[in-house]
Amino acid sequence: MGEKHSYKMDPRMEIQIKKAAEAIKAGGTILYPTDTIWGIGCDATNPEAVKKVFAIKKREESKSLVTLVSDLDMLARYVKEIPEAALDLIEVNDSPMTIIYPDATHLASNVIAEDGSVGIRIPMNEFCRQLCFRLRKPIVSTSANISGENPPKGFKDISQEIKDAVDYTVHPSMEEKNSTHKASQIIKIGLKGEIQIIRK
């Protein structure tokens, strides 16, 4: 009983999460640090907000977007079935890993790929997990760069154009030391456990 209440978040993180959550709830976009690289995010269930993300990146809407969730419970709300192989991978995984699941559900249609699949990651940094938990919703996570340009390794590499385009920018101090500064591996898993490595 005491365990749930004993956790105390850093007050600075609490403020940043509150402000980012307010922007997302209002249908806005944010610039934020993930467990990989800095990302542009929004409510992954709001198609209008997702449209804004595509516009900021100047990216075609036919391309799907990665989504972050806080934990397995949240994941289960947005895919019709979690393949056993995915649970096994999540259990042993020790680096950022995005899994493409078949049969996405309850997400904005412009987040989901044409075949009905969606890429979802349970992030390995506290800021993202706490933000998803606070919102009780998944968040879009796409690299903070114009489509076709190199993704930023750190906050200083993000173009002013991107910074000016989002509704809220999380303070750079929220970037955690264990952030990899490179894109996550991507693995696609079928309902029968077929595994395809999309990006190492």
C-alpha cells in the first residue's frame, strides 16, 4: 500500500510534465526528449493533432508514426492482441525497442499503417512514461526534424523551424543521461509470432 505513494517525482519534472500534458490535452504538439532522440509529439488518439505533426515535419500522411505508451496495461488498450513473442521481447529487452503490432485499435487513423499495424514503444525514460501515465493516453513520437533531414542527436541540433512550430517545448534539462541519441530498433511481430527486424 505504501509503495504507490512513496514515489516522489523531481519537482522540475513535475512542472514540465504538467505543461506538456496541458498542451497535448488542448490538441497541441510538443517537442520533448525520449529514450532515443528528441521527438515531436501529440495525443495519438487525436487525428487533428496528428495532422499538425505531419505538417511540422513536412511528411506525407501515408507514412505511419511511432507511438509511446506508459506500460503493458496501456499497450493492451491500443492493440487488439499482444503476440506472446512481443511480451517475451519486452521482458528481456534492455535497449529502446519499437514493436510493430498487427490490428491497432482506438488510435487516430493517421497514426496507423495501411495494413492496420502500429509501431508502439514502452519508453525506457521516466519523463515519457510519466507523461503518458499522466495523460492516460499514448503519445506520438517522431524525430524532431523536417522529413528527409538528419534526426537531431541532442536539443542543440534541432532546427529553429521545428522549435517555432510546436506548441510547447520541454526544457532541455529533462533529457536523461541514458538517452541513446539514436533511433530505436524496430521489430515487426505477426499474430503467429513471426518476427521481422525492420531496423537494428
